[in-house]
Amino acid sequence: LADADKIFDSAAPAAGLPVVYFGSKTGRDGIHGATMASQEFDDASDEKRPTVQVGDPFAEKLLIEATLELMASGAVAAIQDMGAAGLTSSSVEMAGKGQVGIELDLDMVPQREEGMSAYEMMLSESQERMLAVLKPGREHDGHAIFEKWGLDAAVIGWTTDTGHIVLKHKGEIVCDIPLAPLAEDAPLYDRPWVQPQLHPRLDALDIPEPADYGKAVLKLMSAPDMASKRWLWEQYDRHVMADTLEDSATGADAGIVRVHGTKKALAVTSDCTPRYVQNDPYEGGKQAVAEAWRNLTCVGADPIAITDNLNFGNPERPEIMGQIVRAIDGMAEACRVLDFPVVSGNVSLYNETNGAAIPPTPTVGAVGILVDSTRRADFSSMKPGDTLVLLGETRGELGASMYLREILGREDGAPPPVDLAMERQIGDFVRAEIEARRITVVHDLSDGGLVAAAADMALASDVGITLELPSKLPDHALLFGEDQARYLVAVADPIPLLKAAHAAGVAGEVVGHADGKALACAGIFSVSLADLRAGHEGWMPGYMG
């Protein structure tokens, strides 16, 4: 969180200003860390361990406090952390963004190892380091702050009007090159790519039903994708300052964190379905954005922005580059239609081991805002006697589904298509109902379809659910189909909601009731919540054990 009138940028504003290094000393850890992230792994990858930087959380905390105090002092003209490629990227980016030059004397860089070369110092990714351009004559203010927090610091150079980066080491100029090719004129790659091979749509009538629906539900909810991650998150304090309002413990589609001292709150989520992207990168890219938008909607937040994390194999292979191109096309289309801008992101390519690429995994992190945090929804407050209403259209899409993979051992089929106009129409309706406090128990449908959403709600609320399926489709298509743009809502009286949905042009139907201590579907299966919880929460401890 930042005050809008106290945001600092990294563009050096003028020539003749001091460049100050502060934080931890520079060592040889992390050298080539950035390029290692763009290499394939093989059986000799242990040799790359020196490229991994070692962090120190306590030093990081000191650096954060010193940075905030330096900013409050009014001495900062520009500031940036040293991340990938360390001193190289921070100095080049600060000067390049400000369209000035920069000259560094590497003899002045605080070093924790002897005999470091200019090359090693410029590419080290030692952690807990910052680079700042200070206002004229404010070096003393900075020094006092760094001394207070016990940090190493030094003036290591000056901004110039040359448009070059000049490096000096041991009295010699070891580098003098123009900044433009490294900054604003960076090369644009247009790599060869081929249209990914798409999978045909599957008809539910051609897909076998499970031999035992109850066992299928238990297996689905205890699969790694679906199982509870309690073992992991319960090891951490997720309620610092008591501002965490909703999380994976309480049962909500997005985490909600209060803006301290206000009624306002932020909702956060991250989403990706690699098996969808594998079978159709365009639809999979759309779906990653749409599901993030949907998860924010489920808690009542107005979705405002995403950050993307694009993870793929080797882009020099045309088929991998095709995945990248089409996934980005789909993500961009979803962002446009949903008015969901991309404000940051990163890319990790060449993710291959011995020639085998990871599944295409363009992950979307998303944030939304709640003006009034008391007007929020979850899926953990369902009550006995509530009626379950399914909003959205169901066609029984089983391609690339969890059912297909976990129960039938197949990974084929086109993923469910994403109708972005429908996503927006239904999502806007759900958000308005939450804002008006007409609904408070909402869960989106995604992996595992209706039965998985119902299982989540039953476990989180500790109330059983009996599903009542319409007869328009085969039972397994209705239970496990992963059609998009759908929400499961629990209400005391379904009639007002169904009338409002009909008036808004949103499909809605009653699909069950809450009561008892089992997840069931009349005449098809019944699984006790105790057995369901044991499977759902038992996978990760068992795996880690």
C-alpha cells in the first residue's frame, strides 16, 4: 500500500546527481542468476548452484526501514532495488528511464569478497541492496540514516549527460557504451512459431461414467490440484495486525486484507489451469484471466488489475513459441473485455529438463478492491436449510477436466470455451447481489465442476449438501463438467435470486439443499463429510511425510 502523493520512481531526473549504493555488501552469489533463468536444466544442473543468491530476511527488514526513512527525508530523486543482473540492471534502468548517462567507480562498491572483478560486481545478485540517486548535497542525510540502521553505503558514481554507462575499476575505464540499446531500444524478437495443435471438443455421451461415483468424488477431492494445502499455510502467521479478513482457512475464493484503520479492503488471488493451456493456449489464456476475475467477484471485490507470470519452455522451439503467442493473445483479449489491465509481470522461459518442457503455465495474479469490507462474501457461512442455486449455463464440458485426468487417466479434449461477454454479464450480476447483501455465500465453479464446488462449501461450512440434478445431461457431465462463467450460491430463499437473475438475463436453477453431514446426490452417491475431509486434508501431509 502506498500514499498516492508519496510514490517514488526509478528514473534519474538529471545529470550531476550522486548515485548511492546501500544495503548488504556485494559478493559472488547470484552471478548469472538472470541468465540461468533462461537456460534448460540437465543432469549436470547442480553445477549451477553458485548462480543462486542467498537471502537474509533480517537484513532485508533493516533495508526496508532505512529505505522508507530515506524516502521520508526528502533526499531521494530516484530509487530502485538491485534484482536480476544486480548493479547492471538497476544502473542501466535508472539512467535509461531518465534519459541521462551514469558513471560508476566500482572501487567504491562495498564488497564482502576479495579480488572481485568488475564483471563479477556488475552481475552479482547479492540480496538486500538498493541503488538511489540523491538530490544535490543530500549525501550526508543518507549517510546518517544508513549508519543508524547498520547498513553499508557509499557514493559509487554520478549521473551524467553523455547517454553512456561508464564503469571505472582500479583507475581504468573498463566499460563505455551507449545506454539506448540496453534500455529503450532493446531488440524485439519475432521468433518463428506454429499454431499449437488443438484438441477436438469431447461429447459427454462418449465419455464413460465412473464405476463408483462416491469413490470418484473422494479421489477427485484428494488429488494434488484439489487437496487442502493446510499443512503449508498453517505453519505461518497469516493474521499479522489482525487485518486478514478472509483466507484459505475460512473459505473464500480470494484472500481479503483490510487497509489498516479503514473500512476498505483488498482482495487477492492467483490462477492458472495449465492443462487447459496445453490443449488450447488461446482459450487457456482467456480462462486464467477470467477465473482470477471470477474469484475476486466471488468475494464482492471490484477487479482492478492483474500481474502476469508467463512460464513456458524453450521459445526457440516453434511449437513452444506458438503456445506463448496464443496464450498471450487469449490473456490480452480477456483483459480487454473484462476491463482488467495488466500493470506488471515477469517471464520465465526455457523451463525444460533434458529436453522436456513444463506445461505452459501463464499464471495470473489479480487484485480487487472492496470499498466496504463488511459487504463481502465467502463460501464458509452456509446454513442448514439453505438452498443451492447455480448461476450460469451448464453444457457438461469434460475436455481437459480433472474428472478426465484423475478418474479416467486421460488428458485429451478441448478445454471449456470462455465466453467473455457472459463472464462479465454474470459476474457483474453476482457482484451487485453481494454489494446489496442479497447473497453472502458464493463460490465459483472451476476445477472439478459442480461437485467440487459443493464439496468445498460443505467442508468450509461443516454442513452437508444433497445435490438435485436436472435431467438435461448425463449425471457425470452435470457433476464434473467444468463449464466457465458459473457460480454456486447458497440462500435461505431462492425465489428472489432466481427472479433477479431472470430479469438480468442470467441463467439460474436450484441444484440442491444444505443439511446433514454428508455430500450426496440423490440416488447416485453419498460421502460423509468426515471421509471427505480426511481425503481432502490428508493428501499433503502424506505426501510431505
